[in-house]
Amino acid sequence: LELLVNPTDSGSPTAVQVLHDLGLLEQLVPEFAPSRGRMQHETFHVYTVDQHSLFAIDYLKGIGRGDYRKDRPLATAVHLGLDDLRVLYLATMLHDAGKAYGEQCAEGAKIARVAAQRAGLGGTNAERCAKLVAMHLEMPRISQKRDLSDAALIADFAEQVGDKRTLAEL
């Protein structure tokens, strides 16, 4: 987990990518193994699930380092306001792990919960990790396909999210 959230792990390849290339990442996080080489058949994904997830982690680390503060000031400010990145980064790594088992969000949430518990994140954090994976498509779905002037829609989404921390992580 410390390596996963380490902002100095940058470059090409990163230490996390080397662990993955050597097959060691799956030894540490077995739930990630089914993601290796798994094709994604959506038009907005051009990488396999494993590479997409690792690139997402690298992007988060870049935000955390301030690499994108000029182009992504809100994302940078929100990221810098988070006190513990382990849940967010583990959820990011596993956000598409459920694709191997059917309904990606529901199955992915189960996978994330197990991985977070095994990693020693505790019950509350394991549930938050599962929730982030379960909800990771909700905000884009709402923002791109629904009427954002609908107060009931926004209220329902806010109730699902529950708190500012989860909203920030999403």
C-alpha cells in the first residue's frame, strides 16, 4: 500500500509497473490477477484492464505531485485535501476488477472489500473502498446522461455518496 500511494514512484516504468510485469503485484493483490491482459470492449478504453488501472494510479500520483495543477486545479486541490490515500488508490487499482466476473461494479465492490480487509485497512475503510468501486461509474453516468438541473437526481446522488470524503474520492 505504501508503494501504491508513493507519489515519488514515477517514470517509465514505475515500481508498481515493474511489480506487475514480474507477476509480483498479483502475489500481493491476488484480486488484481484476472485483470491482466483482459480486453475492454468499450469505445473509451484503449488499454487492457490491468494497464488502464495502472495508468489511472500513475495519473493520481501525478495529481498528488501537482503535475496537473495548471490544467486540473480542482482535482489537485481535492487530492491534496485527502489525508489517507490508501483506500482511493486501492479502489482505483481494482475499479474494473469485477469485469472478469460479470456486473463490474457490484462484483468489483466485493473484490475491493476482500482486498482492503486483507491489506489491513479495517472494516470502515474496506467498506469505503468497496463503495468507491461500486459507485465509480455513477458520477460520469449522471453527469453525461442525465439532467443536472434535476434537484431530485442530485439529492439522490448526494444520498448515495453519503459524505464529502467519498465525494472527493469519487
